[in-house]
Amino acid sequence: MSRFWSEFVHSLEPYVPGEQPRGQNLVKLNTNENPFGPSPKVLEAIRLATTDRLRLYPVPDGGPFKQAIAKYHNVPAECVFVGNGSDEVLAHVFNALFKHEKPVLFPDITYSFYPVYCQLYEIDSLLVPLNTDFQIDITDYEQDNGGIILPNPNAPTGCLLSLDDIRRLVEMNSDSVVVIDEAYIDFGGETAIPLTQRFPNLLVTQTLSKSRSLAGMRIGFAIGHPQLIEALVRVKDSFNSYPLDSLAIEAGVAAYKDEAYFKQCQQQVITEREWLTQSLAELGFKVLPSAANFVFARHPQNDAATLAAGLREKGVIVRHFKKPRIDQFLRISVGNRTENQLLMSQLDLLV
């Protein structure tokens, strides 16, 4: 029945998420979910919010959660925008801030939702190649553009830019918006959020899916100059004026109140990443330096697709991208110690 489609739908190539198996006894290391669950205080907050008040609409701007984010990051509330995961926030960013005559710039190896948004909103883009070490070189972005977006750490490589690099990138592109997508920043980097109070062209996005273990709740936010936030609000209010539901708002507030639990899980993931990186290296894998909750690795003597298929047969799922330059890499989410040990025992048999 595609004859009823709008014309542009025929040319869309939608984003393909990682496999989400249900009801199978699998070790799932393919979608960068946190192996350690949400704070018990978050679960309690959700329980307490499950009342007959769910018949009412939530606060339109996610007010309590927005206030919690502003307080945590020491920024004014008018500098905060919230949405259903950072993916929805980014969708509004592309529509509100990147539709210009000049192309938006992002790496050739990066989050694959970026080109999808460009297709959806008919935005010109230019892919900027990573260097031979799979790193972002900010001098490559010193060219005419209608905006720049970079994940930091980058995905799927896990490689990190320093805060000084981010500052220089923003300074050299003062006539366009620079968006730093910090989905994984809590696992080894330093957030650029403080720089948003100095540079009106900088917007930083984050999510509670990774370091706060709330992928199932879909909670994200952006921080930037009030004029950037106003643009996002205008688009949001023309699309969905109630982005966060009542349970998500309560969960988000509780997550940022339990700093001790956050720090504990953060350190556990970092410890497991270091163990996994060392274990892979001992098996002969070449592992890129990661500041995320995943590693990006290749084995010089073994085909990545074959390894991924072999692991799948043994009940372990990792992510393989059939894309230029990275088709010999596996992206492996950091699991708990039991999951990581099982992964390594199976890889030991395959390589």
C-alpha cells in the first residue's frame, strides 16, 4: 500500500537500532545499555508516582526534571530543554538549528542517526573523515558550514576529544551552532556544559539511558543559550507539547538526587571496560582507546562478521557494522564481570 505514502518517504533510509531479543537466554552486549540497573531510589520514585494522577497530563516542559538538571549542572533553568531521550532532542536540533543553506558537518564514522535526520528534514550534510587513527581532528572543521555535530566520546569508536579541543572548535565556528552529543561522557570524559555559559553557539545534549541506567524510560536533555533553547521549544510545541511523561519526570529527578549510586555504577563500568580492553588485547585484538561504556576492536587475523556470527551462535550478541573503514571492527558493550568473562571465553575459542 505504499502508493499512499508521501513522496519523500520512498527515499528514506531509516535508522536501524541494535537487535533487541526477547525471551532468549542471550548475553546482550550490542546496544550499550548499562549492565547495572537503575538506582533503587528511582524505582521507588516511579512506584510512588503510579497513582490515579496518571489520568492528568504531565507538566508540559518537564518542569521538575528541568529544574533538577539546572541545579545539578549549575545553569539557569531557561538554558535547559528536555525530551524523550536524546534522540528526540537531536531530532528537534536538526529541524530547529541546522536547516540552512550551508551543510551541517559531522564525522564519516559516527552515530548513524545523524544522516537519517538530514534525510528526514532535507538538510545538506558533509561527512568529515576521521583521521587514520579513527580520531576527530577539529582542524578539519575549519570550513564553511551550517552547523556541526559531534558525539563526544564518538560512537562507535569511543574516542574522546578534550574539553580544550571542544572550546577551540566552538571558537573557530562562532557563526554556526556546534552541538556536542554527550551520550557517553560520564564514562571517561569531561562535560562541555560549563562552556555553554560562555559561548552562545554551543549546545550540549545528554541522555539518562547510559550512565543513569534508564534506557527504558527515554529521557534526554540539552543545555545551551536561551535563544537556542527557545528554537527547540518552538519546534517541540509544534510537534509534541508533552514530551516527558509523569513517570519519566519523577525518575529523572530521582536519578540526579542519588549521586552516590551514580558514582558507584560509573566506576564499575570503567573498571569492567579496563578489564575487557586488557583481556581483548591479550587475545590479539587491536582496541581503540575508549572513554565510553563500549569498546571498538578488531582482530588482525579474523574477520569481524565471522566473529560476530560465531558469538551469536554461542549466545553472545555484539554489534558489527557493514560500513566502509569499520567493517573489520566489533563494537562490544561493557557488561558485568560474568558477561564479560563469558564473552572472552567464547572469543578464545573463535580466534
